[in-house]
Amino acid sequence: MAHIYHGKDTLILTDVQKEDFPSGLSRIDATYKCRTTEADNLAPLLAAGNRLPEFPTYIIRQNPTRQTGQDGFTTFTASSFAGTLSTSAGVPTIFGAAIGDFTITHTSIVFYSSYTFSTTVTVNKLKILSDTITRIFTILPNISVTTLATPAEKVSIKVLSGGTPAGYSLSDVIGASEIINVNRQSFGGVDEVQVTWGLVPSEYAVQTRRNYNA
């Protein structure tokens, strides 16, 4: 027996599934139905890059799936994403550890009253265990991770072998932590980013000067 539908000619939202992630990423899977005779006209509303109808803060990641039924209706399922865009407040911090090799070259210059001087160069090779800080958050696709502030959490270090020049501490010689790894994934209108900060193995130079009156 045939039925006559007297409802809307637009997309009809029939189901919403929402999932939130610790990074601040949020996903909505929305199911819509419409008359099959209108499906080709309405499909562009759910195209990738568009804002999801009824949920304008969510942007559709890719074109929806489409299923044409025998009842005269077509079903669209679209996945869309939004993010808190917060890189600090409420973002979980994961502490890890890394071992790196560092070289500190210490140049000591002694000046004498006769306008002569002597130079001593000491090379210190260290193996250092240091904290790493990892955060997962969401940012806009056009934002560079190089603009992110360094986390406020303190990066502790421990010398496993070697030593620093006399009169210096490691914090005096080795600079602040910096970005050592980035994993970034696009979800259409928002990116989920995992960034790890830590100490980068490198070579450092320090110099001391001393006047000696003979």
C-alpha cells in the first residue's frame, strides 16, 4: 500500500551521537533523512568543510555516507568535529623521561699583570636524565606549534655521568626545555596536536675570566 508523505522537504535530523576526548576534541555523528527526490539538492549542505546543521560549532570533516532506501527516503550520516582550542587550562600533562648526551666546553682565561694570559680548555661530556612534558590539545589548522608557550611545569634533570665546570650549575649552562616532538592530525576545522617538550642534546660553551696580579 502506498503512503503519501506530507512532511518537510528539508533534511530531517534523526539521530545524534556525541563523543568528547581529553584533548578537548569533540565529535558528533549526525544522521539525517530526506526525500530521495531532494537528496541531490540537499547533499551539498553536508559537504566536507561545512558547519553541521543544528550544531554550527562543529565542522564536517568529510562528505557524508549516503544510503537510498526503498521507502522513498535517503539517509545521510555525517561526522563533524569541534575543539576547545585551549592549550593550557584543563589540558592534561603527561610526564615522561629522556636520556641525552651533552657536551660542555669550559674555557678558562687567566690574565696577568704583565698583560699576558693563559688559556685552559676543558671538555665535559655528560649523560643526563631529564623530564619530558607531553600535552594533547586542539588548535586551529592555521596555528603553528612554534607559537605555543613552554609549559610552566618544571623540568628536572639528573646527571648520570660526567660533570659541569666548577662554579656552574646545569641550569646555568643548559637552556630551557623546547619542543622535541610533534604529532598533529587534522579533523577538518580543528587539529588535535600532541606536543612533547624536553631538553635537546647539544653542545654548550662557557667561559670564565680571572685577573691575577703577580
